[in-house]
Amino acid sequence: MRISKAAIMVALSALALAACDRLPGASAPTTEASPATTEAAATTTTEAYVGTWAVNAAGCGVPQELQGAPYIFNSDGFDQHEAHCTWANVQNTGPNAWRVDAACQVEGDEQSSSWDISVNGDTMQMNPGGSLVRCPN
């Protein structure tokens, strides 16, 4: 059986929406939400940044034990080589755009970091940081 990319995205969207109430700082859904509000929320969920991202296509093949490894984003943070960050707060700032505050461990040292993240197709912009490309599955 062949599963289409659209079916996978719908399933990932549903999982991301179900996980939203577990994100630190995420607000609980209200019973007063109109259909338009619910529909708008569904188009700006975290699934746009979930996945594996690298500085360039060649970086997608670098193993995690080496410097230059890709970033592996999930709904509550990311891992990259010796950096491991967990979202402390996620604020939606626009379509496929977020302000994230994170608690990170980088080479064993604890750090706090903040980024503005936006996704346009297969390109992620992290500020500060730069541009990343989505790695194929």
C-alpha cells in the first residue's frame, strides 16, 4: 500500500495538535473557539519545523556523533551533535513562525537560548543562527 505525502502531513498535523497541550507555555483549547479560529490554528501548528534540518544538503548525511550533524527537531525541542534543547516556551508569531525559548545542554553545559524560527517550504530560518534546509526522510 502506498501512502501519499499529504496523508502523512495530515497525520503529523493531528499528532502535533494533540501534543500542543503538552508544550510548556501552550494554552489549553477553549470551548468558545469558532470554526475559523480552529481552522487558522490548524494551519500554523508546529509540524512545519518538525523534522531533520541541516546547513546544506551534504550536512543531511553527517552522523550525529560528528560536528556538522543535522538538527533533529521534534515538537518540544531539538538535538544536534552535542547540543540538546528543550522548549521552555513556544509562541506562535505568524504563519509557520515561532519565538522559542529553550533550555539547552551544549557539550554538558546548561544554557538558555531564544530563537525566532520560520519555515517556508523546505527552508527554515533561525534567528540568530541562519538558514537550514529540510533533509529528505
